[in-house]
Amino acid sequence: MKTVCVVLASGTGARFGGRQPKQFVRIAGKMIIEHTLAACDCGLFDRIVLVVSAPYVEKMRKAVARDGFRTPVDVVVGGASRKESCKLGVAAIADREVRVVIHNGVQPFVTKACFARCLQALGRHSAVTSGVPCVYTVLRVNRRGTVEEMPDRAFLYNDMGVECFRLSLLRKLFAAYDDDVSTDIIGMVFRSGLAKVFVAEGEV
């Protein structure tokens, strides 16, 4: 089965506060998104779908051609939100069924091993995210700032952002479900009840 990596880089970077979205800031001679694409060009994917906002499409097509990645990269226009950009990235996949990895364009330090562990877990599950155990005690507080609960840390993980799905699950999700709570697709899958979400070993 083919594997496609959808890289999301259409955000405005409002929280970052720079003169341009953070994925286009240059570090060590290249834009952050170029470093992320290089990390995704690891031999595990048959195709990369890069989702960017309309003003940056030509800029990124030129950058992709210049960088000469081994994995084919298609640059598509994203939407007004992360969820909409995910939908548009997935819509650009014409195959009947593939394994889909969704990755954040400003996380260039992801490793091939992390991708591989998530994809391996996808062989047994329809939805996988990467996570690492919480190392600090988590406190749930009320509006007054006082502690109401101290969950058992043994069952708490930090979600590290690499998300994997069967394409058929994503198509079903986008066709039948939406919410105003989730900011990522793994959250939508969890809340929709369409599939159990498995947590594969991630990296800090």
C-alpha cells in the first residue's frame, strides 16, 4: 500500500508574531519548511503533499524544484484553518486507499524512526498518533486556580504531532463529521467515535 505524507504549512503564524509565517523563516540557509520537507524525504513516502496558503504556492514550487527532493512533492493551496487545510491536502490524493501521515510544517526535527513506528502501528489500527509519557505531574484546576484533580501520570501522554490514518477513514470523517473543539485530525477522530486512536512511541 502506498504512503502519502501531508505536510501542513498554510498557517499565518499569528502567535509567532514575525513579519512572515514562521514556516518561511530562514534558519541555517533554508526556510524551516524546507528543513521539514528534507526530514520527510526519508524514503518512507511515495509522495508528499505540501499544503500552503495561496500567496506562497509559487514560492514553494520553486523551492521544491531547487532542493531536488527524491520524493515527489505536490504543492496545493490550503484553507483558512488547519482542519480545512487537512481536508484539501487529503482531497489531493487520488488513490483509492493509501496510508496517510499528517505532519506539521514547522516540526523539522521529526525522525525517520518516529514515522516508521507510527506507520507500523497503522498496520494494526486505523488511527495512530505519536506521544511521549508526561514527565511532570498534571494538575487540573478550576476557574479560581485551585487544584481539583491530579490525574495518574502513568496514563498521561503528550501528543507529539505525527498523525497516521487510512485514507478511507479520513474521507469518511470529512464527509460526515465536524466539531468546534478539535484543532487536529486525531481529535476529530477521537470525538467522532469512528475509530480508536492508538499512541505510538514519539520523540521529544
